[in-house]
Amino acid sequence: METQNLTVLNEFILMGITDKPELQAPLFGLFLIIYLISVVGNLGMIILTKVDTRLQTPMYFFLRHLAFTDLGYSTTVGPKMLVNFVVDQNTISYYFCAVQLAFFLVFIVSELFILTVMSYDRYVAICNPLLYPIIMSQRVCQVLVAIPYLYSTFVSLIVTIKIFNLSFCGYNVISHFYCDSLPLLSLLCSNTHATEMIILILAGFDLISSLLVVLVSYLLILVAIIKMNSAEGRLKAFSTCGSHLTVATVFYGTLIFMYVQPESSHSFDTDKVASIFYTLVIPMLNPLIYSLRNKDVKYARQRMWKKICNIFS
């Protein structure tokens, strides 16, 4: 069995998004545009929040890391998916599959908890504005970002090592467009109960704990806003967390739709649609949401554009 495993599984075959030839070219064009917008938008957000002096606050420090994780997991999946549209057989090597899974988990889990940290940041800013500079000091912000990266690396290594230390059967076709944990589990010959339980516990803990912090933070924010006497103050408070609330709702809504489905209605086709949304569409939407809804980002973008125009004029 071990010899067969080592001989047969030098690579996997990815089924991709569709097997209909007439859809390959239109989907390639569509997802190429989405991925390019995502790369430009998130790189632009990283640069903008780094160089603009008026965006050197904790909120935009976290936004920069949100853009980094968006760019990370969309790039882990996007380029390989685009290549698979134009080649005859969608193959991925055994080791590259493991690397793709590992990096994808690092970035997706990091994003989950960075969104959580951002909700806490908004809670402190609105409910404790006088203590905000002290509570959200530069050191605290760095620790709040470092913890998600370290924890997500730990989760990624556990899941990836557990899956790729087990024996795969001769069948090597992955019913997905990238290497994800659930499609890979279905190819294993070994007993997967322990691995499935680890993935279930980690996914449940990550989703429930992070969502709980977001919900409690926004419940306390809502209570604080209702108690405000000034209509202008309430409007300003809503506007400061509107972008984050929109991004968090879309992200958590997609994950809940994907992972909290009844077993009877669960299918890999449904997973593909949800995966396309959170691996490609959400990373494209996040910088657009912040650019359109956040005045500070909008004005910073205009200032940078004017500086660029002045350089070349």
C-alpha cells in the first residue's frame, strides 16, 4: 500500500470549476478580471495605509493586514485556477497541493481573526474614545495582529500534516478547483475519523469564537450609539464601523452558508460556488467597500492620485 501510494500519487487532478468547454474562455476572462482587480485593490490599500500620514491609526493598521490576507489567499488559489482554464489536464503536484492547502489555511484563518480584532478596535473607539490611544497602543496593535498569524500557522500545520501523513488511494481526482481539506479527506484510504474531528473542532472554534467577539462588540457599539444624545454623533459612529460591518457580514455569511448546511443538501458543487465567492470575490470587494464607504480612504486615494499626476505632469 505504501509503495503504491508513493508511486501513484506524484500529483492530483483538479476537476476545476466546470467541465463544459464552451464556458472555459468566458470564465477565464471573468476570473482574470476579478483577480486583477483584487490584486490592484489590495496592493493599493496596503501601500495607501502605509504611506499616507493621515491613515497611521490602529483602524488602518488592521485594514492593511486585512488587505494582506485577502491578497494572500486569493493569490494562493487564483493563479493556479486561471492556469487550469487554459491547459488540457488540471494537474497539481503532491507537494504543491500540500503547500497550497497550508498557505490557504494560514491566510483564511488569519483573516477571520483580523476581522475580529477590527470589531474590537471599533468597540474601543466608540465606547471608550478617551482611553482609545492608550488601550490601542502600537505595541498592543502589533500583538493583536501577531496572534492571528501565529495561531493560523499552528492550525495550518496541524491540518496539513495530519492529512498528508495518511495514505491516499489510487484515485487522485480532487472534486474542487484547489486543494482544500474536505475534498482531500474523501481520497484517503486510512481511517479519517480523528482528522475529521480535529478539522471540525478547529473550524467550529475559529468560526464561533471569532463570530461571538464580533457580535458582542457590535451589540455594545449599538447600545453606546443609542445612548448618544447627538444625532451627528450617532451618524459619525455608524460611519466609522459601516465598512467593517459590511465586510464582516459578507465574509461570515459566506462561511456560515458553506459550513452550516444540512448533510442532505451538502455537495461539492455548492462548496465550489461558496469557495469562488470567498476566495476571489470577497478579496475583490473588500478594498472596493472601504474605498467607496470610508471617507478617509477616499480622500487619501485622491491625494495619492494627485501626487502621481504631479510627478508625471
